[in-house]
Amino acid sequence: MRLIWIVIFLVVLVWSGIAPKDLPTWGLEVFPAVAGAAILWFTRERFPLTTLVYVLILIHCIILMVGGHYTYAEVPLGDWVRDATGGNRNNYDKLGHFVQGFVPAAWRNFFIVSFCLGFSAFYELIEWWVALLSDEAAESFLGTQGYVWDTQSDMALALLGAIVALALLAKFHDRQLQGLSA
């Protein structure tokens, strides 16, 4: 399983880095995935996770790398959903924020929901700081597309993702944790 995870991660990472729409934005979006993969690698023996958590983390990394390649506002899947639903903006970033809450919440309830919401808020602050420091990368990285409530809806979706993950995955994940300790 570990080798498959690594291969998928590296293939998507390399693909995302080939001619991304905006290189600084790509770096900002992909950095958390690369940092997370490094942390997982160095802690794999001391702090093993369940297969479910590793798969969820990989899905989250792929979402980040795809968003980094196109910029979140221009991911084709988001355009397709927008067109199919008659919407007026590409909401791929909303998927990313939902997963930002969903994946970590596979661990534990109140603490995890609080962490997910706090991390989402911190990430929104990073986006704001980047916007202040760099007029050029601001629109690509922020991806607000003129939506005045973008920051608040991003945090709300991270909160929703955390709660949904706890409701849907808790028993399944608990069984996998029992298998690790056996």
C-alpha cells in the first residue's frame, strides 16, 4: 500500500508541476501536500496511521496539486460542475475546503472539528497575507472570483467537512485503529 501511495503522489505532483498556470501559486498550493508527505514519511514508524487516513490524505493532496496546476478558479472539473448546475463561479476550491475539514476529522470529534476550523481560518489568513504582499499572485491564490463571502464560506465548508467525516467514518476508522493495536 505504501508504494502505491508514493507512486500516485509523485505522479500527480510531477504532472501538476509541468507548465502550471501560475508558478508561484502552484508552489503555494502544493507546499502543504509536499510538507504533509514528508511528515508522514518521517513519522511512519513512530506514529502509524490507518489505511483509511492515508488514503484520505492522498485524496486531499491530489486536490491541492490539481488546484495548484490550474489555480482553483480554473480547474476544469469546477467549470463542468458550474456549467451543469447553472452556477456563476468555479467552486473547485469549495471541494478543497470541504476535504480540508473532512480528512483531518477522520481522527477525533470536538478537538478535530476545532482544529479543522482553526486551520481553515489560519489558511484564509495566509491567503490574505499573500494578497497584501503580492498584487500579481493575489487573485490566482485567493481565487475569490468576486464572491464577497468566499472566506466565510470556505471556513464553513471546512467545518461541514469535519462534521460529515465524523458522522460517516467514525465507526469504520475505530475498527481500523483497533487493528493497528492488535
